[in-house]
Amino acid sequence: MSAPSSLKEVYLDEMKDLWSANDQMIRTVKELGGHVSDPKLKQTLEHSVGGIQKHTDILKDLIQQNGGQAEPEHCKGMEGLVTEARKHGIQEAPSDGKLRDVEIIAQYQRMSHYGLAGFGSAAAYAKALGRTEDEQKLKQAVSEIYKGDRLASKLAESLEQVAA
């Protein structure tokens, strides 16, 4: 792939990267969800899969509306985060369920923060391009991701007290 020559190309590249990141995150969150012990955490992860898919559908629509090819571009950043999530949440996870849950939350939040940065940047690009509807959809995704992040933090705080 050649270097982008316009803000629109940067915008499209960002959304394709996010699409790939979301696809990788969905698979990993499902996998991590099979290893949690806390029912609230399990429910949170299951719910987040639907939210991530919703955001992916938005990305696909926006890419097409902006004349881009509807296909993801492999995200190496999320690939690294996924590798770490599997390592700390599954492969080398603590045997104690509560400690493992805390590890899984931390990994989930790391992956979510990648999405926050990407969706926030894409919203800024949409604004600069005068794509007001795109900007609003992307900002809504950012808001929803932040909501999930706050919930995960509260769960981590409650589990840390139990695991101490």
C-alpha cells in the first residue's frame, strides 16, 4: 500500500485499521470470556462483543459512503495487544479465578483503549472533512467505548478487593 496523499485517504485507512482491530478484538474477547469466573464480568464481555460488532458495522458503512473499498486492513497494533491478552488472560493466567479476572479486565481495557484512540482520531478527521454525520457516529462509538471502560474499571476495583 502506498502512503496516503490526502486527509480522506488517512480517514479511510484509519477506519480500515479499526475494522481489523475490532475483528481481532471480538475473537479475543469471546476467548477471554470463556476463562472468567465472575458472572458480571462474563456478562460485560458478552455485551461488549455486540457493541464492538455494532461499531464495525458503522465503520463498514462509513468506508463505503466515502468511496473506499469495504475491506479491513490488518492491524498490527491490535495483533500485539491480542497476543498480550491471550498470554496474560489465558496462557500464563493466574489459577485463582479472581486474579485471572483482574488480568482479563486489564487486557480488555488495553484493547478498548486502542479503539478509543482510533475512533477519536477518525471522528476528528471526519470533522475536518466536513463529514458531520460521520463525526457524530464516530463520537457516539467513542462514548459507548468509554462507558464500557468505566464499567470494566468498576469491576476491576471490586474484584481487586476480593483478590487481595
